[in-house]
Amino acid sequence: MTLFSKTLIACTLALGLSSNVLAQCNAPAAPIIPDGNVASEDELVAAQRGYKAFEQKFFDYRDCLTAKEQAINPEAADLEEQKAVISAADNAAFDELNRVANEFNSAVKAFKNK
């Protein structure tokens, strides 16, 4: 289970909200980034394609979260809690995107330095 998944689950459980808040918004799975010290150029090119697909799915996920937030009933008793769950999910997804980008960039740097 990734850090993103653990964070999302913890936030949802901590706030005591049902999974309906994030229903139909599926966080993308991070691609596997090879070790640049031993990876071939073809493996890095494939990882780059995987990252670009992941990035697009990330933006689709954020669009879904935005739509969920806009659909929240402003009269809901747990309005702030629902917004907090969505915000936490968005932050966790953004952190995961940055982690994967940094991992990919490190792999490329290592590949170029070998």
C-alpha cells in the first residue's frame, strides 16, 4: 500500500466520513520507475511514457475531486469535513505526483552519469 493510499484512508477514517465523499474518484497508481544506474534507455523511455500517463490520470483525478467539492450540498451538516477529506486527497495525490517526478528525474540523472 502506497503512502498516498495510507494517507487517504487515514484521513477518511479520522474524519468519520463515508466513502461516498470520494466515490467515483479513483487516484491513479504510480508507475514503476527503474533504477537509472542499471536501466536501459528503452526502460527509461517506457518509464517516461508511464509517468506521462500517470500525470494525465492525476489531472483527471483532480478534476473529479473538484467536481465532488462543487457538488457538496452547502447545507450539509458535515460540509467542512467533506471539504477537508477532498482537500487531503488532493494534497496526497499532488505529493505522490511530485514523488514520482523526483524519482524519475533521479533515474534519468543516474542513467546519464553512468
